[in-house]
Amino acid sequence: MAGLQDDCFKIGDDLMPFDEGLRVLKDRARIVVGTETVSLRNAFGRVLAEDITAPRDVPPHDNSAVDGYAVRYADLLDGTDTRLPVSARIAAGHPLGRPSEAGEAVQIFTGAPVPEGMDTVFMQEDVSLDGDTVILPPGIKQGANRRKRGEDVFAGDVVIKAGSVLRAQEIGLAASLGLGTLKVYSRLRCAIFSTGDEVVDPEFDQAGAGAIFDANRYAISALLKGLGCEVTDLGILPDRVAEIRSALHDAYPGHDLIITSGGVSLGEEDHITHVVQSLGSIDFWRLAIKPGRPMALGKIVDTAFVGLPGNPVAAMVTFMRIARPLILALSGRTAMDPHVYRIPAAFAMNKKAGRREWLRANLQTDVNGVTCVHKHPSQGSGILTSMVASDGLVELPEDLVRVNEGDMVDFLPFVEMTS
């Protein structure tokens, strides 16, 4: 495991625009995971650690796109039928084994290699047979129904770049090149915990007077797994500095990232702040955002630390928009920005200038067939039902002060920020 530089997350004390903070984060974060070789069967969702250069052409030979008859275009008569003897039958995987000769046709099947010298294939439904002779109508174009060697990939092409997430299509392409294994980055090892005497685990505990169930640890764990991380659940730690310090000290050697929610402000009961500072460093990111404050980034020795806000919606939103790009950078991913879609607003509202805001929203199609984005009526940072009822976030820039119905706004689907 590689460590982070001492001042990786330090950005100063002034409020910083969101885009600038994100740029600083991307510029300073670096890959902290190692590499390993995995089989294609185990490569789905992994991050490629080196460029894939094609070792061969795909397809490796000219081949037929249809069932039919292959010929030399030069043998065809102009404006009238051509009669050619059928000298061979070629199925996929069974090449002719010799160059073609002038004046012959071969029966050929989809995917079969086109013999050397032949350049045009007639579909079988367009021709007729007279014994061992095929009758070919006029009007076909030279090269018809022939897939050329290297039509998809030429040997030496870089076909998949390092830092790409391997989806089904990348795995299929690698297989078409004859690659049975791929070099990938190891999974980012993340530890997550909650603190608070009032927090209880919904899986094991009952909620007594003054208690709340721990929603954040389960939600953030799910988000981490969606990004391909290995997650260690450290459970809930009591509000006792010694126990928190011991848990963090024991966790950092085996993890690339430690993440929590709540407890990172400057209050007397914000024990996480003091413990992290004593074990490494902590920097408060004073970003002009809503929801999202307070949030902290830092290190425990040389292991990255992220302290998310305590309110569950704020914790999830800041994870998606700030922690996610950090995690992807640490993991070796190159594409870190979600796709943003411009969609007309089906709501109106005033907004405070000078800060980035995210609204929970869902998509609906109006009577004219136009997809519009609707703001959820409850935007409080503790309203988890608003996340469940929404399809994503509307992102409003710092300089915007008013949204009118019909205005085009930026919409980020949750699916873009959870993988």
C-alpha cells in the first residue's frame, strides 16, 4: 500500500467553490493500490491496470457476412447473369486451404473465411442453381457481404486504456483478442465505522430511549461496494476517545481508506476530529455546498481518511460528489465524472447565491412526451425517503439565484454516481 503525501488535502481556510475543490482533489490524489492478474471470468467490474494492445487483427481474416456464394468480382458479366461452377463448400472454421482460381465460385457460410482472391459474396436467396453451377444476377457491388480482416481491430491498436472499468463489452473484446487474463488494480480496501452512544445497529439491537438506528454505515458500505471496494465494517464505536483511537490505530495498516460519518466538527463531542489529528492530520474542506457541511479529509498515518456529515442525506450526497471521485482516483480509475444531462425543470424556486446546491429529484414525462425533472417536496438532510423517491440530483451552480419552470437544469442520475 502506498501512502499519501503530507499535505494532500490541505486547501486553506476560505470557502472554496465546489468545482475548484474537486479539481484540487483530483490533482492531488494518486493511486494507492497494487495490481494483480485475474482471469476474464473474474474481471467484470475491475479496473484495468495497463493498456490492452491488440496482438492480432479482428477479424483475423476476410469472412462472409451471409450464407451464400463467394466469387471474384472480375469474373462477373456486366448487365446479365453470370454462370460459374461451384468448386467447394466452406464452413466457418474450415478455410479453403488454397488460393481461389479465376472462373470459380464457392459455397460459403456466415463467418467462414473468404478465399484469397475472392472479394464478393452473393446471398444464397439472390442466386439460383443449375446442378453444380450457380447463376448470379447482375448489379451486385464489389466487396458486398464481405467483412474485411481488421475491420474491428488492427494488430497494434490500443483498444482499452488503463483506468477503464471492465464491463461486459470490454471483457468480450479482450476475449476476441485471445486474452485469457488481464492485469487489474487490486480492490481499494476501505474500513467504515460509526460512533455515538445514541447509535444502535438495526441488525442486532433494539432502539431504546434516545437511540437511533445506524443508517449511514449501511448506506455508505453499499456505495463503497458499488465502486468495487473491499469493505471492512468496524461497527459502532462508543463516545470514548481511547476506544476510537485504538480502533483507528488498528485499522490503518490494513486499509487504503478509512471513512466515517458524523463527529468531524469542532465540538466537544466530536471525538473523531481529535483522534484523527493525533494519529495523522485532518483538513476541513470549507466548500460552499448544500447539503454537505461539515466534511473533512485527512490521513491516519499514511492511510486516507474521509469524514462525512452526520445527516444521512448529506452523507450520501457528499459521498457521491466528493468522496466518490477521491475513491476512484485512489483505485486507479481515470473516468471520474458522472454524465450530466440537461433537462427542463418542472418546478420553480429561489436559491442563495454563492454556493453549489443539490436537490433530490425524479424524472417524469409530461403530456407532450417531454421528460422533465421534478423536485422532491422534502429537501431536509435527514429525509432519507426523499433519496428513495428520487432518480438523482439536480445540481445548481453557485451563480444561479432563480429556477423557473421550463429552465434547463443539470441532472445527475444516481446510477451515474454509484458505480
